[in-house]
Amino acid sequence: MTEFLTEPEVAKLLRCSTSKVKRLRLAGKLSYAGGRPVLISSADLKTYLDGIKVHALPADGADPAVSAAASAEAAENAKAAFEKYKARAALKAGRKR
């Protein structure tokens, strides 16, 4: 049998306000059973918590393959942003690209 919790019980477990729990529900981030009182299953709460969990990097640092891919993507994003900046600056100065 699934255990159900009320909004105040969930708020106490998450150490937040009941209005925060309500915002999570209404934003679709936390599933619930409507009614009076609103009930949230412990399984849905666990799913929400697993979804927001931040995983720590290994003690010796990040995976080099992931770091290289992230660095390459960041470089491409920076290059594209700089090109947009140059184009805007040229338009402001009244010059054509």
C-alpha cells in the first residue's frame, strides 16, 4: 500500500513552506492526488527528489571525456555569441556586415 502525505508533511520533510510545495505541484514538478486535503504519495516525492538531486564529481576530478566535450561546446557557444556581438556593434556604427 502506498503511503500518502499531506502538503504540510511534505513541507516539513523538504524543510520548506507549504506554499513552495503548492508551487511545485502547480508547476507539474510534483505529482499529487487532488482533493481535500491534497495528498502526495511517498513514491512521487521520491521521484521528485531523485530528479533534483545533484550528483557529485569523483574525488579525483571530472571525467576527461565529458570535460573535453563540455569545453568544446562552451567554446562554440562563446564564438557564436561573439559573432552576434560584432554584428550588433557593426549595425550600431552604421556599417554593413
